Amino acid sequence: MLDRERIATAWALTEANRPNLMLMVPTIDAAIVGEFYFMHEFQTVVAGGLYGVNPFGQPGVEAGKNATYALMGREGYEDLRTTLTREPEGPAYVV
């Protein structure tokens, strides 16, 4: 059933002029899985370049780490802690 669903999905996407890809590998082992992950990482970098997006930038991650440091009382993050814990005028950040 799964194989027939795969065939049907590939057909439907092709008929709708949507890109789709099927990878066939001789075996599934550590090397193949590593190559699979690398392929997707490389595609992400190329797509980021094409779309003008830095695929290595993670502003949300950095901001989240800084906010966590502030809320945990790390030295040097006092101003951010004050910002995060004050009564909000609009939607609440942290209560």
C-alpha cells in the first residue's frame, strides 16, 4: 500500500507541475544517511543564497538564549531581565 501511495503521490505532483524527487539507494547505512543529511544541508545553503536569506543566521536562537540568560539572572543581562519581567502595556512577554 505504501509503495502504491508513493507512486500515486509522485504522479499527482507531476500532473500538477509540482517538483518532486524520489531517491533510491542500494542500502541504508551510516554513510548513506550521512550523505542524505549533507545533501539537505547543502540544498538549504544554496536556497538561502538564491532567496537572499542567510541560512547560517539564527537571530531567534540568539535572542532566545539572551532572554533565557536574563531570566535566569546571569550577570550582564539585568536590563533585558527588567524589560522581560515588567508589566507589559500590550501582550505579555513573561509573567
